[in-house]
Amino acid sequence: MARTGTALAGNGSFVQATGATWDNPDRHAPSTDQFTIVDTEGNEFRPVPLNVEANPFVYEPIDLLHSQVLPTPDSAAASGPIQGSLILFRLKTDSLQNRPLRFEIEQGGADTPTGEIDLDL
């Protein structure tokens, strides 16, 4: 009997984060780990867990000081051509037709708005 299933496609998003603690430059602020890709039909996709020790480009949230940047300047991710850290998503190939896809970034907290970026793959 043939196996049936949903066809999947990988999407790698490379991101940078900057510490923005305007009220107190000496305070640490955590970089977020709340990322979602949403298609126009409302299907949501979360990042695939990746091994940070096996891949030096993987995004790993850390506490950032004011104006500190992630990936850190001395890292492989910052030295690469994209200069960003990798977040990998598995999307249903059917969702690739439901464009534009929306990349949502949540910091957490009721007074923090969700960041949104349209992805047109």
C-alpha cells in the first residue's frame, strides 16, 4: 500500500536582533524565541528545533544589552554573507500558494506589538 502524506518544503529565515532597552541602557532584554509563519488561510507554522552545536548559524535567543546585536559579531552567522541567524520552518507545499506568507515575531508582553514581515516565496 502506498504511503500518503502532506508534502513539505523547508523555509530558512535569517534574522538579526538588536537590544533595545531605551529606558535603561544598562538593563538586559531577552531576544525572542516566538516566531510564526502564517499563510493567507490562517495556517500557522512554527520553527523546527535545530541543534545549535551542530550548526553555528542557528538562531539562539540570548539576553541583549542596549544596541548589542545577535548574531554576535564574532560568530560564524555574523561573518557569513547574510549576517543573520537561521530559523528553519517546514511548510506544507500547498501553503506556498497561499501568499504572501506573513512572518510574525512576538516579543511577549501585552504592551509589545507583534512584528510582521510579508514573505513572497
